[in-house]
Amino acid sequence: MRRIGIVAATILCVTTGSAVAANDENGPPAFTIAGAAEQYFGRAHELMLQALSLMGIKYRYGGDTPVTGFDCSGFVRYVFNQIGTGLPRSASDISRIGRTVDRDELQPGDLVFFNTLRRPFSHVGIYLGEQRFIHSPSRGGNVEIVNMSERYWERRYNGARRLDL
């Protein structure tokens, strides 16, 4: 329901040209909800394109480049670095930044966390939408898209965080 309100407000601002602050010829451009939404979703789109471009790269423990391969946090960190957002190295440390997001409010670009090593927040991926996320899975695997509704992931889900993009 909240998304509908945001979309409606964005459409209203786009169609009416509503601005929160007046635009001064010598000052910065006026802030609009539509402009903020376009910037956020533009950055999320860029983030997802970066992540999808790495599909098939092999898993490597401690890996953090396409050449060496990726572990889960190395993959997420690399993708976010490509759009100018630095992140800590481990999934656990990444889980402490941004703000908590309820599962039913996930948006593309949010980070999703799982307990895959018998400890909370031991695995991280990037949410794509429609219950799917992209991640670097484990030894022998490649960067892939999986469904969070699959029993394995459903049982291990720890939560999500949203970063300011």
C-alpha cells in the first residue's frame, strides 16, 4: 500500500510540476519527489544491471573481482563499489548498515541476508524483485539468481537492509 502512495505522489508531482523548494536561477535545482524517485530508482536500476552483468562468474572464497571470482560479500561489495557506494567486507558487517526493511516491503537493490553457516547474517545477496535475488552461492557455484521462496532460502532468511543509493 505504501508503494502505491509513493507512486501516486510521484505521478502527481510529475504531472503538476510540484516542487518542495523553489528553484532559484543561481541556486541548485529544486527538490521534487519525482526527481528523488527517479534518482533512487535510476541508481537501483544501475545496481541491478551491474549485478546481472556478472552472472556466471565463479564462486571463490575471499574473492572480490570478476577475474578471481566472488564470495557472497565480495560480489555485493564489488557491485556497490561500481556505483560509488563502499561497503564493509563481510556479510555480517554489511548487515549493520542501512535501515531494516520488512520482507513485504523489499525493493530492487535491497540487500537480503541468510543464515547459511549456522550463524546469522552469514550470506548476502541483492534483491531483484518478485522474490528473486542474485548472489554468489558457494564453492562450485556461479553468480546466479534464485527464488527466496524456495524452502532452503525461506528457512534461512535473516532479514533485509536498504542503503541510500
